[in-house]
Amino acid sequence: MSERPLKITILGSGGWGLALACTSSRLGHEVTVWSAFSDEIEAIKRTGELKAKLPGVMIPRSVKLTTDISCVSGADIVMIGIPSPYVRSVCEQAKPYMDKTSVLLSTAKGLEDVTLKRMSEIIGEVYPENRIVVMSGPSHAEELGRDIPTAVAVASSDISAAEFVQKAFSDNVLRLYVNSDVIGCEIGGAVKNVIALCCGVLDGLGLGDNSKAALITRGLSEITRLGVALGGKRETFSGLAGLGDLVVTCTSLHSRNYRAGMLIGQGVEPEEAVRRTGTVEGYGCARVTRKLAKKLGVEMPITEELNEILFEGQPVRQGINDLMSRPIGME
Ligand SMILES: NC(=O)c1ccc[n+]([C@@H]2O[C@H](COP(=O)([O-])OP(=O)(O)OC[C@H]3O[C@@H](n4cnc5c(N)ncnc54)[C@H](O)[C@@H]3O)[C@@H](O)[C@H]2O)c1
């Protein structure tokens, strides 16, 4: 839907970077995917796919693959598809080559440890002159990669930048909705991983649908409280980046957060569950969210209880019991 083919550089050859590489290539853009890891790039060149991250999805031959980060130079859009703990370091690495005119598209869902910052804040610190857009919403790479209809939000304080990204990536498989609430979209995307971990714990314990629906609903309440306290808009949390992303993550085996939670519910030690699962952004995010909530005086009982389970040796059954024994009150 863009008026001309764009030069799009994707940082990160994980599931999400590759799924969006397929989308943008299908739309006729000139696409380059960068990875810090030559084994990822070599595997795609050799087999046409990255089995470890996105099995069964063939990466179009037109997509250029590189480990040379100077590939960001001259891009219309640079998409950051790196797990949140590494976003700052990768952005700093790319800095000598980045043009001020490139629109930076953040897709990472998390909060930075120590600074408690959102991803767009980090990117804005490294690139104060670039326009930044955040993409968030219910989107499993495994599904978008197989052309399953998907809808996400793209948020920016500069609506024209969000519209530019909307036009660049929209087709009849991926549908993008523009949103002006960057804070709400980022908090929804980051903190849903915390609630999804908790949902996995419930399912690992073998509890039922009633418990899960209660957790998702009360989880949404506490995400909303935090987001609003930070300056996000309440209505964002009933949209794609709020309820949408929360539901998809809390109910799917595609989610590594949910899967790690299941292992914990089945009795695996939290650290070991994360080691077995791979990238589990909700693990670190649980700790950061708790700090943020304390700083702002926001009540987040589910996040609090999950922290006790993950980091303080609280038995999972005790955690559920604590949540069910809280003082009763108004919804
Ligand atoms: N997978 C999804 O379905 C999905 C959907 C929407 C958003 N996201 C978000 O997109 C981001 C990436 O997700 P993913 O599933 O592709 O992650 P992933 O774990 O598959 O990793 C993505 C890539 O990041 C790069 N990377 C990892 N560690 C790095 C490091 N230390 N230094 C430099 N590069 C490094 C590697 O190329 C890796 O393949 C996450 O923040 C995630 O929340 C993922």
C-alpha cells in the first residue's frame, strides 16, 4: 500500500523479525535482515528457513541477509526485532550508520532493568532525532509467518510516522491500526508477558477455565492501573495492544512466557524453566514491573505474587492461596 517500494532493514533474525521480513518482501519492499549471530544467517542461507526460530516458514530469496550492521544506512524503516534486554546495545552498535530520516520501528516487548524505561524511551535516548513508532498487539510470529490474518496497533507521538508504517506493512494478511498512545501500547505489550507467565502456572497446576478467565481479567485491571498511572489512556487497554495481546499470550503454547509458566506450575524451578524455554521476557519484566508499581504506588497483586514465586521461593499453591485470600471488595 506504500506509494513506492521502501528500503526496510530488520534488526534481529528471530521469529518476529523473519515473519515481518516475509510480510514486507511480499509487499514488494527491499528487505535486509541483520543478525549478530552468523550461525542464524548461515542457516537461513543454507536451508531457506530458520528452523530453530520459525520452522516451516521459507524466507523469500529476495531478502538480503547480513551480519554487517552498517546495513541500516539509507533505510526508510529500521525495525528493531531484538529481545528487550538487548535493544539498547544493538541500537548503540547501529548508531554510526543510522540516518536521522529513518523511521525506527520498535517491536520489542519489555521494560529495561534498573532504568525501568520503555523500549521507545531507550531508542529515543540513542536516537533523539529519529521518528519512533511502536508496534504491539496479538501476533505470534508462527502464525503471521503462515499468512494467518493478524491485526496489530502502531503507535507514535508523530501520527504521520505511524501512518507511514501502517501503509508500509498492511495487506490482506497483516492489518495495522494507528494509535497515538505510545505509553499504553508499550505497557500493554510488556506487562502481558508477566500475566501470561502466571496463566501458564495456573495451567501447569491443572486449574480450570474459571481461574484462567479471572486471572486474565484481573491481570488486565492491574496492567491498566499501571499504564494509566504512567500516562497511558485507559481505552488502549481494551484494544489490540491491551486485551488483544493479553488474550493471545495467556492462551497459547506459542508463547514462551506461558510455556515457562506451565513448567513452573508443574514443579520445575523458575530459573530452570526459563533456561529450558529460551527468551522469556516476562521473567525479567515481572521484577521491573514490581519496581515500577512500587515507585508509582500502584497495586499489582498478581505481579507481586508472581515475583514471590519467581524470586523468593514462594510455592505456587501458596501464591494462588494468597491471591484468593486478599480482602474482598468492589470490582
Ligand atoms: N515472536 C513473536 O511472535 C513476537 C511477536 C511480536 C513481538 N515480538 C517481540 O519481538 C522481539 C523479538 O522477538 P523474537 O521472538 O523474534 O525473539 P528471539 O528470541 O527469537 O530473538 C530475536 C533475535 O534477536 C537477536 N538477538 C538475540 N539476542 C541478541 C543479543 N544479545 N545481541 C544481539 N542480537 C540478539 C537474534 O538475531 C535473535 O534471533 C521481542 O521483544 C518480542 O517480545 C515477538
